[in-house]
Amino acid sequence: MTDAEWQTALRMQIAEDEKFTIKKTGDGVVFTNYNVYSQHSKNSYKVALRSADNTLNFCSCSDYKTNLLGTCNTLRQFYYTSI
């Protein structure tokens, strides 16, 4: 397992335990914009869901902006609960 695969799996594991509130803010059925509130961090994040394979998605959290993986706990939780 590569470091990137391990880091991605770690984020999925964390996401399974974390509680988020997801509110759709765009007009699309699934692939649209969302506001995601983390009960753990007490922060809200903007999520743009654009692809099922996570290649075109975006999250405003600092983890997504800095980890170079193209994913984060917020996006992993979103996939865990929504898709």
C-alpha cells in the first residue's frame, strides 16, 4: 500500500466515525453544491460534488487544500453517507 492509499484509507476510517450534517445548496440531483457541517470540529465546509470517482470534486476544508490527495474526511464522509 502506498502512502497516498494509506492516507486515503485513514480518512475513510475517520469519516465513518465522524458526524456531519449535509445540506444541498445547488439544483442538481446528486452532482451539485453542498454545505457540510462537522459536529466534531464545529465548522462548515463548502463541497462541490462533480464526479463519482472523486476527480472533479472540491472541499473548502484545510485538509483538502493541503494534502494533495484529492480527498479529505469531509468528502469521504459525504460518499459514505450519500452515494
